[in-house]
Amino acid sequence: MATIDPALRIRSVRLAVADLARSAEFYERVLGLALLEQDDGRALLGADPADPALELVAIDGGARPAPPRSTGLFHVAWLHPSREALADTVRRIAASRWPLTGASDHGVSEALYLDDPDGLGIEVYADRPREQWGRGPGGGYEIFTAPLDLDDLMSTSTSAPEPRVAPGTGIGHVHLKVAEVDRAARFYERLGFDEQARIPAASFLSAGGYHHHIGVNTWQSAGAAPAPPQAPGLRRVAFELSGLAALDELAAAAAGDAERHDGELRLADADGQALSFSARA
């Protein structure tokens, strides 16, 4: 089986939203991303002006809520370069009076959760050093959910929050709601991702030994269909590989399920989620 480029990273995601101005203001003010570009139908945001990580697109013709059990986005996870940077983001969220929906210690990382104005899930997190990632009996990473020591985390940042996220903050992983975990995991494994952990009704897959770039679960979506086109949600996950050779290897692994377009390899996963892969310039 192929192995995907270990240098893979998630370059950006595209979200379709009901109110573009409202969502752009939320991601700028609450999450702390810089608004890099905006017009009537699209906004680009990110921590690095040269590397937008979030594309927001307006839904034409009016948005409709997604059925609760549909497949699609579980959350987009924003990886911070340090615990201090994560604590600063938590202070910014608190100062904005935006509600958090959860806080967890996952062993490999510390994470907090919230929803955007359309109810789309967001995780903000910082990794523990890789040498501290525990291994379970089967050899995979030991990913669990335990209470987060929020006081200890917040003690790393005692000043007023910066208006912008720390440089180096980007999308560490994307977690998806799928119809069947085994089917979804097989698809990503065929592309060369390695399963790093399996817990009830969820699988975590990655490149290069990371704990996960992609998570899939059926906690709310077993046997479900995708949300309708007018529902806010995830429209694309854009990955970046180290070069053209890695892109060619991935195209071979995709075995005809992908097409080349403007230098990108485009395909859909087992639940119809749009993916793209490009080579680093």
C-alpha cells in the first residue's frame, strides 16, 4: 500500500456560510485570524498574510440548516504553536463573550471547542511534545478524552489577549462526520494515510506519524447522507505536498478517482467530501 508524503500539511479549508460578513467578523474578532481579502462572495483569512488558511464563501439563494444526522464537518481544528498561544486565544474568545462548548485533555494535545455563527464546529488546540504521546496496547497513539486542567493552561498567559492569533497558527486537522468509519478509513488508507488510533466509532489518520490530520466518526451520522447543498458546511479540504513527485505518487494511489486541474489533484472521499492536493511552490 502507498505511503502519502510525510511532509503533507493542510493548507486551507473552504466553508460555505449563511452570512459572509457575519462569519468573517467572527473569525477575525473571536478567533483572531487576519482578514486578508473580502468581496461580495468570498473572504480569505489566516495567521500568515501570504498563506490564507480559511476561505469563506457565501451560499447563493439563502442557507438552510443541515439535518442534525447528516455527514460533513465535525470540526476544523486550529493548531497553535505553543500552550501560551492557545491560552491567549482562549482569553480572546472569553473577552468576546463567545461561548465555549467543551475543553478536553486528549493525551496528545490540549483542546477547547466552540461553534461558529452557523454552528460549524471549531477546535483550538496545542500539541504536547511528540515524545509524550502515549501508545496503546495495539501500538497506535493513545487518544482519549479527559478533563482539561484549564487553570494550568491559562497560567501560561496572564496578559490581555492579542487581537491576532500567534504566527504559525494553522489548521492541524479536520474531523469529519461520516456514514461508516471503516469505509471512510479505508479510503484514506488507500491514499497512503496511516491509521494512528481507533476508538469506538472513530478513526484518526495521518501522514508522517502525526496523531491525525483527518478524523472520522459516526457519533451523530451512522448511515447518514450528506447535508443538502444549501446547508452551511465544509466544501473543500486543501492539502499541500512537498513537490510534484509526491503529487504524482498520490495520483497513482488514487487509481483514477482523481483528476488534475490547474496543478491540483482533486477527488472526493467515500462520503463525497471534496479534497484537493497541490505541490508546494
